[in-house]
Amino acid sequence: MTVVTETAARRLVTLADAIAVVEAAFVSLHRGESLVFPSVRGHGSDPMTRFGVKAGYDGARRLPGLKVGSYWAGNPAKGLEAHGSTTLLLDDETGFPKALVAASYLNALRTAASDAVAVRRLARPDAKVLTVVGTGSQAYWDALAVAQVRDLAKVWVCGRNADGATRLAARLAEAGLAAEAGPVEAAVAAADIICTVTASREPLFAARLVSPGAHISAMGADGPGKQELDPALLAQSPLWADAPEQSVLIGEFQHAPRTRDVRALGASLAGEGPGRARDNEITVYDSSGIALQDLAIAAFALDRAQAAGADLALDLG
């Protein structure tokens, strides 16, 4: 079995790589070449800890596999990250482990890439103002990803933690974006693109604040009860998701009327489904995260590591 470390992944895989890989994965899923399977959730001895297992099959590479994503809130006190991700790729001929890929960095990239792919397809071409609601590490990567697909003149950062918003805005400014912290109401009203990247269980802003023609990427909801958007937005806007069947169960669209049509982003990317119809409509994309993103980016990292001689061999015998 081959091992790809976090250090190797960070050195060998870029955000631009992730955007290309994730877009191809969504199209492959839509065309039935690749598959995703139901997620499994659990926790450790402390019921406040949690982990999720997402499994799938990457048909383009003939790779089945799974990702384990964990959240242990007490880790920062031990000098560790609260979130962790590890992807296991299996040999399609034998079912035995092919590669173990440390995937915390890759998980951030693949999530941000999903946002960027949706923005590139659904946001207005002239969209220049991005508002990010959320102040964590994932919000940073999402802002950078959106900046790769739209020429941003301004990035507003807002959240319930004002100090966190200020710190994130400063970090984005260091990365070259015209970023500033601001109140959520004004930032949402000014936005052409809104990315929500939180673990919220209630709407972050009222639907009436969203300007006509805006695009919203709801990136945070990935479990029952999680919610970032006003249900009024879901009742009146066209909806897209990475995996519609999953979105209505654990994603943002669990709060949408059951009569609403949730479109697969992959169909739109493949030219076999609609995109934005009018400049003044509000488009909404939900990403609850699918295993195919993880398998595809892990396989890409594996290929890069092997080509660079940066992979490690591990004998399980």
C-alpha cells in the first residue's frame, strides 16, 4: 500500500488542480460512470465527538474507496486540529488497500473547488462582489477558490465572531484580495456572490436582503438539522446540488419544499441540464459533500506523489 502524507499533498496539489478534478468528477457522476453510496455517521466515547464515512467509486480511475472525516472539539487544547480527514483508495481488482492519503488539506481544497465550480457555472459572468459568511479555515479556501473563477473587486467577510471576521479578512488581504470585515446585512445586500461556510442550525440572514441576480453557495449543511439559508430563498429560487438525493436528506435542501426540483450540478456542467436563465434571478447551490470528490482528489494526489517520488510504501503483510 502507498501512503501520501499531508506534507506531500500540500506541496503537490493546487487549488486550480482541485477545481479541474472536482468539475470532472461531477460530470462523471451525472453520466453514471461514477457512484456515491450512503454516508455513515458515528462518534467516539464522547458523544459530542463525531465522524462520518463517505464511500464511492471513481469510474474514471476504476477506484473504489472511502473518506473518514472527524471532528473532535477538544483537539485544539492538545495542539491538534479539530477536523481531520483520511481517504482510503482500494484496488478495484482485489479490494485490498491501494493507498492511504492524508486528506485534511485535500478536503479543504475539494470543498472550495465545489464552490468555485458552481460559481463559474451559475453566477453572473460580471459578478465582482463576494460575501463570505463564516470565519473559519474553510471560508478562507472558498474565497480563494471563487477568486479563481471570477474577477473579484471586493470580498466582504462576516460572521457571528467579529474578531474572527477581521482576522479572516486580513488573511485574505495578505493573499491579494480586497477583503474587509463588515456586518452581515450590508454585506449580503451588496453581494453578487454569497458563500455560507458555517455549522449553523438557523438561517444566517433574511431572504429579503439578497439582491436580484445574486448567486448563493450554501456550503455548510452536511447533517440533519443544519441550516444556513432562509427557507423563503429555497421556495422561490432555482436550486442545484452536488448530489440532489443527499441534499434533501442532510444538506441545505432538507429545508426546501418537497415539491421543489433540485437539479444536479453535474448535469448542468455536462450541458445536459439548465444553468442560470436570467441575470436577475437568484441561484442557489448546496454542497453537502460527496465521496467522489474525495476519491478523485486523493487519486490525483497519489499520481502526483508517485511521479515526484514523494509517496511512501507500507507493507501490510
